[in-house]
Amino acid sequence: MRFGCCAGPEKADVLLKAGCDFYEPTVINHLVPEKSEEEFMFLKEQFIKSKLKPEAFNCFLPGDLKVVGDTVDEKRFAEYISRAFMRAGEAGAKIIVFGSGGSRMVPDNYLTEKAVSQMKRALEIIVPAAKQNKLAVCIEGLNKKATNFLNRIDDIVRVVREFDVPEIRILANLFHMTIDEEPFFNLVSAAKYLGHIHVPVPDLEWIDKYEVPFEHKRFFNALKQAGYDGTVSLEDNGGRIKNWDHDVPYIMKVLKEMVVK
């Protein structure tokens, strides 16, 4: 497996020294899809100059750019992904993380079947743009507090397998799976479609503890059982990393040892 960290280009040098293989900025703030090419150029120069490359981008869609519900704007969505994916490709990315809980939040009393149909339509628009820019869009399972739609890995599998194309994959997130008590066996069941992974900061003596314990080792064992050998991004849920120069090298060492042992 290859390890990276969710962070912007300002952290790239620190992450390279820490042993990261890549870093993961955001679509909204670092590809600025709804801003001009001139406004993107400064960020693009940062991506190009850095030795560490942004192989993945998260925070895909703003909350008001809906993919389900009564306010879907297909024209805006198509223009957004066209520009976002082109810029991601220029930056050297390979993965777009489709979390965006607000964008896919289903309105009250809305038919689930209609929401599923709308999500599939969004993916139909995504596929050719992703293929053109050599990207895989990974739908992320989010806990029920983050969204009310496609929370579990097995829910997402039912949508992704209808496409069965390399441009549509699944992101498994240890944080969200733990919060919703989703069994790690679902990683094995979804093995064919896993395209990217997120994990929270593991327990270290000087790191603030979570209210819920996260079983990183057991999670990685399930990934190995699934035959997964792709990218894994550290996600600093709750801002537990206080000193990036000090903390991240230790965290990377601990995560990599968990995979080897």
C-alpha cells in the first residue's frame, strides 16, 4: 500500500519528509472549479513545483450543488466536473473522492428510488469526464450524521456494480465505518471495487484520544484479505495533529508497520 495525507500544497514539503507517497488536497479549495483559469494558476504552479504530488482530491462538491433532490442543476454539475477533472489531471491526480455529504443529502419524505436514480444519472455524467482525464471517482461511505444516503460500503456496491467501470470506485473510510458500526467484512465483499482508503489518526501517547476506538490493525487486515494494495490517506478528523513536523513521521511509521506485520 502507498500512504498519503489529506492536506493542501502548503504541507507538501513536510509530508514528503514525513515519508508520505502523495498528498490529498480538496477539489473545492485547490482546484476551484467555479473560478477562472487565472485564479487557478497560482495553485497549479504549487502542484507542479512540489516534489510530492497530489494524487487524490477530496471535498468534491459544495453543499449547494445537489446530485439528489428537487434542486439538481445538471448543467452546473456538468460544467463543474468538466473543469474540476481537467484541473485535477493537470495537477497529476488519479483519484477524486466523492464524499460531499451535503450534496447527496436526500430531502425529507423523498423517494429513495428516485434518489438512487439521480445518483446514477450523476455518475453517468461523471464517467466520460473521468475517463478523458484518467481519473477514478471513489464514492465514500459516510456515517449517518454526515449524510442520509449511501452510508455503508454495501449500499455503494449496489450502485457501483451497475456501472462496473474503472472510473467509478469505492472509498472505504475507517472513521465512518466505525461510527456506524459497519463490519469490516464488507471490505472483502467490495474487494473488486475498492479504489482508495481513508484512515483517522491512530492512537499515540501525545495525540488526543477519540471517544470511539478505531481498530486500524484489524481494518488493514481486512483490506489485505480483500487483496487491496492501493492508496491510503491519513485524515486528521478533529484536528488532532498539533505539530505536523513532529507528528506525521511517527504516524506514517505506525501505519506502515501495521500493514507489514
